[in-house]
Amino acid sequence: MKKLWLIPLLLIVTICAFAQTYPSKPIRVYVPFPAGGGTDIVSRDVTHKITTTKGWTFVIDNKPGSGGNLGIDAAAKAAPDGYSLVMGQTSNMAINATLYAKLPYDPTSDLTPIGLVGTSPMVIVVATQSPYRTLTEVIAAAKAQPSSINYATSGNGTVAHLVTELLQRETGAKLTHIPYRGAAQGITDVLGGQVQLYVSSIPTLLGHIKTGKFRALAVTSLKRSDDLPQVPTVAELGYKGFEAVTWFGLLGPAKLPAPVLATLNAELNKALVAPDLRKKLEDQGIEITPSTPEQFARLIKTDINKWGVIVKASGAKAD
């Protein structure tokens, strides 16, 4: 009994030794969406940068399905040893908590936030032949004739859908949501005049804006996007404090060893300030936002509450 004091000491020694040799094998990073999408590209860019600077080996494991829930759940149920991580984002870490009647994981207790990668605003666009030249004109028309203006997004319960629901709450306008399964058909229908507005992330629509097919009316971040410096924010148009962005962040299973968590956070943040990675991400419309694990954890909790209110008010449910 007198040697019981050795147990915590041995545990500390074991954890420190593990941290010094970490990583000793490839690190699997689950991506909860298909290859080629925004979350996949961000994951590959970030891990590639860490590989080039640290020599670590990463394996990207695309695990789409159930609105991103399958990939998050795989990471949540993995061993908490630092060799199974996941790139989470607003939809599966914050919105899905209310959108789905029951999740296979608890986003606040079954995962360890490691650090934020960045945030990206939504952009509201119309076809260039549209009579609406400003968001103010759209809001005025939607108030004058409620539900007469349609807006397209890439799906029910997506960030774009709920951002627009928030916009309606703030402005008093009433729009009609037309959800599509993906971006391509929705973009086609807006260009063809069947739908009046499209709301999506900047990377999805930037090419169409630059070629003149779409007119950008507003972005949903607090400050203007570097990619669209001439486009006003919703807040600038008279809705002070309006902000609704999607974010990307790295997480692991609950109970990651503290030294491993510190190592992962440090290397992630070092990678994010590298000029080449910063340019890659900014070219995709992402603002780099390095953070501590604690800051990321607070953001998740705040956004679960924020988006929960919007989901309930909108009546959105998982398809």
C-alpha cells in the first residue's frame, strides 16, 4: 500500500515518453465528406504542409454520409492516442446537434478540439440579368410580396440554408427555400432564371462571380472578403453585428493525452502561419484563424446554441 504513490508517477512518465515519440506511425484523418469537396481540400492542404515541415505521415480517410456524422463518429469512437483525427466543420459539429433527432456522438463530450483552421463566409448572389442590384432591393421586394422570391442552397439544413433563415429573422423578409442535392443544378437554375438567389460559400461561387455570370450582393462575415473586396457585408447594409460563417477545425477522440494535444495544436498553428499554406487557403475564401484547444471548444458550444435556435425556428430537419 505504501507504494501506491508510484502509480501516478509512472503514469506521468509513460505519458511524457509517449509524447516524445509521437507520432511513431501514420496519423489517420477522417474527412466527413467526399474527396474533392471543400473540407477534403482543406484537410489535404493542412496535412501536406505538416508533412513537408515535420515529416509526419497522414492518411486521409474520406468517410461521407449522414450529413458528415459518419466521419465524426468514426473519430469519436477511435482510440484516444492521437492516431485518429477528424476535420470537423460547422454543419457536423454545431448544426447537426439540433438538425438530427439523435446523433451517434456528443460533439461536446466525445471529441477533443485541437484547433481551428479557418472560417469562410457565405455569399449571396443573383444572376447578372436579375433586376436586383443590391441585397436591400431583394429585402424590400420580399417584404412587399412575402415568399415571392426563391433562394437556392445545396441542401436542407446546410450552413447556407440556415444563414439565410437568420437573415430573414434579422430583416423581416420572407423568402422561399429551394434545396438542391449539391451545387450544380441550383446554380444552373439561378442562371436560367427559375430561382432568384443562390447562397453558398465563396469558393463555390467565386469563379462564376469573376466570369460575370453572377452578381454578388453581400457576404455574411463581419468584414469584407479579400476575394470580393467590393462586395458589402450584411452588417454594413444596416444589420449591425450580423455574422454567420462556416468554420473548419481539427479534432480527436475525447481524452487525448495532454502532451499529444499540445503537440498537435502547436504543429497545426505553425502550419497555418506558413505563407504558402495561408495563400492556398485564402485563395479558397478561407480566413486563417489559429486557436487554442480551449478557444475552439468554446466556439463549438457557442455555435451549437446559436444554430440550434435557427434550426428550431426554421423547422428544418435532416433529410
